[in-house]
Amino acid sequence: MHWDTWALLSILALCAAVICWSAWGFYADSHSGHSSTFRLRLAGGGYLDIPHPPGRAPGRHRTQGRR
């Protein structure tokens, strides 16, 4: 195969890996027992927990009344 074919295949594999990693992270976050906080992973290790505002479901970015 030509080098550009290998480059295209590696780009596709990288994109697929990022999509799978993101999907797994969203799935794990939505099914975790910590629904009162939003956990961010820090670059240096560890986590930053941010409490959710009361009355709002996690993962909702728009109000339910507006469409």
C-alpha cells in the first residue's frame, strides 16, 4: 500500500478511538451513582467535583420550556 493509504487508515482509526472513548465516558458518567456532582479529570491527576444546581438534571444544556 502507498503511504497515503496508511495515513488515511491511521486517521480513521484515531477518529474511531476518540469516538469510542467519548461514548464510553458519556455512558459511564450518565450511569454513575454520583448524580449530585459533575466530575472533571484534571491533567495533573485527580478530579474536580462541581455540584449540579438543584432542580436541573445532569447533561441538560437547554431549558425544557424553549424549543
